[in-house]
Amino acid sequence: MQRVLIGLLLVVSIVMVSSSAVLAASNPASGKMARGCKNLGLGWTEIPKQILDTSKQSNVIAGVTVGLVKGVLQAFARTVSGAVDVVTFPVGAYDRPALKPSMVTENTK
């Protein structure tokens, strides 16, 4: 049962990642919805990402401590931003996303 749940979660994540570019190109409001769903569903991935980034910048101890705190704060901000995008997508698109990068899967370099 646990393997099925993990597989389903993986498939949903892949679909969310791949469909966001197509939706954003076709309609700005649906692009906002796709970005919101992606940030809402994958916001938690900021935690390991920030731990890894901080570890690379300084050392492993800082990565586990400072990176963990940065990751939790960034994950919270990204998840809230995603929820706001999902709720307000009918209002229309916006040119300035609340967070940079606008999605956790975008490369920051």
C-alpha cells in the first residue's frame, strides 16, 4: 500500500511539473493556477534544497542547522504563495511572482 501511495505521489508530481509550462503559455490565468498548484504541492521540497545549498556554501553543520531553518521558512512562504495563487487565479495573471524563483524547480543560476 505504501509503495502504491509513493508511486501515485511521484506521478502527480511529474504531471504538475511538466504541465505548468504548457498551461502558462496558453493562458496567463491558467499559468498562475499551475504555478500555484506546483508551489502548493512541492513547497516542502525547499527544506532539502536549502539544506543542500547551505551545505555547499559553507559546511555540513551549517547546512543541517541554518539550512533547515531557511528551508522551513522558505517552504512555508512558497506553500502560502501557492495557496494564494490557487485562490486568486480567476482574477488574472501577474507579471511579478511573490518569490524568486517563481517555482522551486526552477534553477536559480
